[in-house]
Amino acid sequence: MESKTDQKTNGISRRDFIKTSGVAGAATLLSGTNRMFAAGSNKIRLGLIGCGGRGTYDTTNCLSAAPNVELVAMGDLFKDRVDNSRRRLNEKLPGKVKVTDDTCFVGWDAHKKVLASDVDLVILTEPPYFRPDHLRAAVEAGKHVFMEKPAAVDPVGVRSVLESARIADEKDLTIVAGTQSRRVAHLVEGMKRIHNGDIGEIVGGQCLRIGGGMLNWSEATKQRRPGWSDMEWHLRRWLFLTWLSGDFIVEMHIHNLDRMNWALDAHPVQCIALGGRQVRTGPEYGNIYDHISVEYEYPGGVRVSYMGSQIDGLSYRQDARVIGTKGRAYTHEGDFIIDGEKPFKYDGPNPSPTVKQHADQIAAIRSGTHLNEGKRIAESTLTCIMGRMSAYTGRALKWDWALKASKLDLSPPKHEFTDLPMRPVAIPGKTPLV
């Protein structure tokens, strides 16, 4: 995809051209490209950066979401992940996988090589630590981006994502984030009613996600293999390393806290949290916690409690409540119910949100419609990061401080397959707030 400057030919912008050029052969009028993405009249060329299970899953959904989309390039830190993902995608969607040996890339610069492979849209699914840098590189290269949640693991990364989102708007690029809850039908319909005032003024809320311990995640990497450096083991066990995943509240429970931001149409102004590590104590579980609870305060003094854990044997819960002056909204994985002056219960269809998110983006690319979820996912990511920072340190903190002043940067000293001692598990009251 050319730069915004290059997108001008004879006074016609690429975006305006895409909107008006449905006639056959019109694409040849646009200097610098032979693809116009109009009404599905030509291919959208897809690149995958991060070839683990989530990358393979997202690519499958993207290729299935609309016609005339093909995968042309893949990249990952490790060759075995590229090979496994390529094989699985060829088995599922052989006609849409146009990857060759020459367009499969491995190593620290694999993302740059994918971006240089004449792709239009990239999927970013390396561990979350890499998201800010990969997003910036993609936007600067003029590519549309689908990026998995979360957007970052620290405030420095969040600031980078916000800037990339701004640049994407300048370049008329789409950014879609993997918070598929925003496209779950019963949540969409229920949130409309909250925002329409059906439960009155919101005065409080709660969300819970109490689930299993993930103890058997990636069994093949539990034990460090001969020849693996510290860095390689970290990268292969990324889910359990704070610098790579952000901890479970950031990496997984962002869905739950994103829904609360959605319901209140705001982000918190401050929080205080507690947490710890009771069960996942072995070195194979890195340095993240297994339970965290946070009290968030939103504008107007509205307080929302979050309780999350990843411990086997506990009573399972995953639901949320929003309390208003005229009613109460309740949602769990398959329903949305409002009790009060304007009762509601969703009973409509529930098409796949994980496919719809890709279909929406492809439609926006082809029509030239603005679609940029970068700021929203950055704010939901920081909501979770704040909770983790407070739990790790035992300190209350404010949104403005975390966003504008915190210098917390979880980057390793260098990106090399070398020694990298694991950071100690955080101890509230002792771990400093940075």
C-alpha cells in the first residue's frame, strides 16, 4: 500500500477513488497500484505476523469472512510455528493460501519482511509485548491492521499505540482489535439500551471472571529443552511472563473490563487492587499472578469491582452487572437481561463475532469507510494494566498518572536469544510503582 502522498493522482485520493470506482478496469487509472478493493472486485492480500494458535485461528476467520482475500506472507520468531501454521491453514483453506517458501519469514525482523511483501492487511498476533512496535511498523508502511488484544503490556506501549492510531487516521488506514465482545449480538443490543438510558443513570457495577488455572497450557514448553536460551524459553512460555503477556488480567480479562468501559462509555479515573500467586508457583508458570481483584472508579464517582482468577477447583463465574437508578443490567456468556422500568431479554441470533470483526474490516477497506479501534483498545488495555500495577505494588493510582507520567517499560535489555533472568514475582508493598 502506497503512502498517503503517493495516493494522490490527478487530484483524486485513493480513498475517494475506491468509493467511486466500481466500473471494470478503473483500477488501472490509479498510479502505483493495480488493486482497488472496490466491491470485492480484486484481492486483498493478507500477511500474518505471529504464527501461533491465535494467529492461525484469526487468519482462518479472516480468510473465511469475505471473498477475494488471500494469505500471501507469514512471519514468526520461530520456524516451527510458521511451518505448523502454514500446514494447518493449507488443510483448512487451501485455495486461499498463496504463501510460498520465499514469503515465509523467521526471526526478529520477520515482521518487517512480511510488511515488505506487497500485503494490504496484516494480522498481528505475536505476544502482546510486540504489539506497539509491530503496529507502528505496519502503520508507517501504510498497511491496514487487525491486532489481537491487548494492545500493550505497559504504559509506554499504550502511549505508542495511541500515537499509531493517530497516524493511521492521517493515512486513512483501518485498525480493528480482537475484542470480539464488541460484536456479540446480545451485548450490542443490551449496550444500546444502557446507552439509551433504559436503566437510568449508572451508579455502580461489577464483573467477575473466575476460571481454570491454565496449568496444561503448551505442555510441550513446560520443561526447558536443551539448547533453549533464557529468551527462547520466555518467548515459548510467553503467557506466564509479565513482560510478554501483561499478566492474565491484561492478556485475557481485558474482554471483561472492556465491556465495563463500553457500558459506562468511559475509562476509569483511578483504581486500587490486591492480588497474588497462590497456586501457579513453579518456574514453568513464570512470574504472573493467579488472582487479582480491583476496585475501579469511573467519572462521577461510579465504582466498579472486578474479581479475576485462574485457579483450578474454584466455583466458575463469568458475568457482569451494571446498576442504574431505574434498573439493572446483567450479562453472562450467552445472554443479556435488564430488570427494571424497561425490562429486556435478548432472544435474537448470535452470529460469530470472531468472523464478523474481520468481515467488518474488509468491508471498511473496500468502501473506504473509517474504522479505527486503536484508541479504544489502548484505553481498555491501560484499564487492565492499571489494575495489575496496583495489585503488584499495593498502591492506588490514577489514570492520568499512568497514561502520562509512568515510566514503566517492561522491555528486555536486548532482542537476542541470550541470557535473560526472569524478573522476580511482584510483592505488594515492596515492588515499587514506576
